[in-house]
Amino acid sequence: MLLHQLLDDYYVPLKAISPRTRNLYDYTLRAFGESLGRPAETGDLEELQVARFLIARTRACAPATAAKDRAQLRALWEIGRAH
């Protein structure tokens, strides 16, 4: 399942996040997908793959941005485990 699909089909309705927060998740998923060279899928939420992405984000962005990305990917990983 694509992470954008997981976000829209499960995370948004279950967590009732605002449209602004949904957009922040979208930025994270686009950046993660760009690091993969394709749209990110649930199977990509693998420890080493995510660690590589976060290391690159820490180098390219503010530490707070990388921390946001980490928190958002973890939240989607937790929802994905249940669905």
C-alpha cells in the first residue's frame, strides 16, 4: 500500500488531523519518496531505509524538520502495523 493511501484511508480519519497537518505529512511522504526514487510504500518503512532518509534530511534541512519527518513516519508505521 502506498503511504499516501495509508495516510488518507486510515490515519486522517482515525486521528482527525487538520488539513494543515495533512499537508505536512504530504511534504514528508514526498521527500521520503524522492529519496527512494518512487512513491513510498508501507514496506519502505524499514529501519535502515528510514535511517538513511533521516540522515540525509538532517544534512539538508533544519533539525526540527528531520525530527518532524521521523515522528510522522513513525506514526504511519504504527498505523500500518495495525492495518
